Amino acid sequence: MFSLQDVLDMAAKIERNGEKVYRQALARTDDPDLAEMLAWMADEEARHAAHFEDQRHRLMGEEDNILLEELGRLMLQNIVGDRGFSLEDVDFNQIAEVNELLQVMIDFEQDTLEFYRLFQSLVGNESERRELSRIIADEEAHIRKLLTCRDKNLACHKR
């Protein structure tokens, strides 16, 4: 079984990977709309990573077996590595419209959400499972916000 601490470690890593990709893309774009969206998303990813890291530190010391904790962490790191999930294959230089960028962000957030859902069933402690459920709810709200932005932007372009 994995602990919530293990999942929080990988969640923070995923968010930092996403932040890094968004900031790299930001450095390569001249489009002000894309730059604004990339900066916003990078800041959001940094905020999420800090949140997960804070939670991880809060839970430190509650594990009974340090060896099992480390083994779980290494397994998760091998699964995630330095990947940014769907962001790896994105050529941000080819994104010409904000709607395309919003869809990329939505896809990334959905991949991240699936990661959290995958490990939810593997978390052994009930209170940790509830905490992960709250994290999942936060990610779902983030996706809804991005969908709303995308839909509003689409409506503006149809007029």
C-alpha cells in the first residue's frame, strides 16, 4: 500500500514538472495572450506543488515504517519520472489560439486527476483516502474553471 505522503510527493513532482514546461513555453512565445495563459498556469502549478509539499510536511513522522515509505516513494518516482504527462509532446510554438492552449491545460489537468484517482484506491489509511478525495475535488474544480474559460473564449470568437 502507498501512503498519502507518497502520493503527495509525486503530486508535487507532477505539478513542478508542469510548472517547468509552462515556463519553458512562456520563454519561447511572443504572443501576449499565450504568454498570459502560460504564466497563469505556471503560477497555478507552483501553487499546487507548494500545497502538496505543505501537506507532505504536515504528515511527516506519521509513517510507521521508514523502509516501506521509501520503497513506495521510489516506485512512484519510477512511474512518474520527469514526465509532464500530456505536456511532454506539446509544441507550444505551434499553438496559435488561446482555445488550443486551454485545451492543452485541460488535458494535462485531466491526466493529473487520473493519476490521483489511480492511487486513491491504493492509499491504505481511511483519513488519508479522504484527504486525497479533497485533493481530487480541488483538481476537478480547476478543470471546471479551465472549461469555463475555454467556453467563454469560444463564445467571444463566435460573435
